[in-house]
Amino acid sequence: MECVYSSGDLQVHFRRAPTDTVAVTFSNWTSVQPRPLWEKHIGTSAMFFVALRNHWYQTPDVDAAIQTVMPLISGFDNRIVMGSSMGGFAAVALAERFGATRSIAISPQISLDPVLAPFEKRWRAELATINEWRHRISSSSIPAHIFFDPKHSMDNAHSTAIATEHQSTILWALPYSGHPAGFALADLNLLEHVIHDAVGAGDDVEECRLFSLVAQEYEKSAHRSATVAINDFRYGQKRALAMAAEDIDALQGHDSTKRQLIGYIDQIKSRLTADEGVPAK
């Protein structure tokens, strides 16, 4: 993989493969070392935009980077732009700049701008560093597939706002998947399907059919996801309280998510025990 652009705010890496499709991915918000998004899951040629800080791709060098990489990808018949959260915003907002076939965004934002997203309460520190909104999501004929959690109030508001502004948006609702919805998809081994289908679909009709199958499979198997269980609990449901330790252990997902779920359950049970006047064990 070759670094084809580098600045203090952004790096772009290019990996060429013998395909007529190129994936362009945008890294997500992170509190650790940023890295190329879904690098191990993409088998086609790929251009990885990596934000070196959480700037929501609002820096001047984004334009310079796009100008630099376009000659490298202009010969590809299909250009698929993808991202998650902050990167999902960029995927939808910048798809036109790449002449994209389609964009795929997991839990994106319409913006952090309070004028466009007064409901957004997260990422205040990042918002304070953005002096100018150079790139915004606007009306486009390029299909934008958005995977999101309709039970998550802010993500639902963002997805609805994007669909209102961008007339070619297709919404894929994944209840209790949380933010970003990719964690629950990964629990169920469906994230790889989304990525594979995104770059492998022959046309928009096939793409919708494939993503519909993913959404149906998620609906059938969501109860097996540790991420779904913990979000179900966070959103006020009490299904997890009835789970035995072996039930939680059998959930699909990261061990840290399971430990967090057990911690929540223990806290609630201790509180209930205290309310009943029985010393917690």
C-alpha cells in the first residue's frame, strides 16, 4: 500500500488490485491512533483517507488530496465511497467529488453545525475546532445507502435529515445497533457482507436486493448480538436482566462488550436489592 498524500491533518493510502472497482473509504472518529477503514475487508483496489485528527473532513487539504488522487482512480468504472460515523458523513458529502457509483455510510451525521443539527450533543470539543464548513451534504442523484439505529435518537435524527436533504438516500434501519451500527453488524458477521456487497453489486437494483437481505438477516439474528443486548439495556429495556451468565457468554461480540453488559446488570440488580432493603451480595 502506497501513501499518495500526506499532511498534518490527513493521509491517503492507495492499494491497487486487478479490478474495475475502487473503494474510497474515510476513517471514523477515534481517540486512538487513526487507521485505514476496513482495510482488511476490501479485496478491490482501494483509496483510504485517514483523518489524523477528528476534523470531520473540513480542512483545506481535503480538496488538495482529492485533486491528487483523482488521476489514480479516474480509470475505474465503479467508484464506491464508504465511511462510518465521521467518515460516513464524508462518504455522502464528498461522493460527487469522486464521481461515485454509490456511497455507503454507517451512522453518519448531517453535520455537527448547530444550525443543521441542533439535536446533536456529542463531539462538542471537535465542533469547536471547525472554523468553516467547507463540505456539506446536499442534494445528489448518487445513491447513498445509510445503515443506522432508529432507536438512537440523535442518529435517527441525522439519518432523517440526510434523507430529506439528499433525494437519493436509501435508509436501512437496524434497531438497537447503537452508534456506530457497524459494531452490531460485526457481531453477527454481517459487516463483511455489507462491504462485499457494496463493492461487488453490479447495479443499484442488485445493491438494494443485497442490502435488503442483510437487513432481513440482522432482524432475524439481532438477539444474538452482544452490542444489541447492551443497547437494548441502555435504551430502557430489561431483557438482559433475565440472562444467566452462560447466556451472555453465548452472545456474539467482543468480550469487552459482554463484560460491560454484565457490569450494567450487576449495578441494576444491586440497586434493586438495596431498594428492597436486602443487603447486596
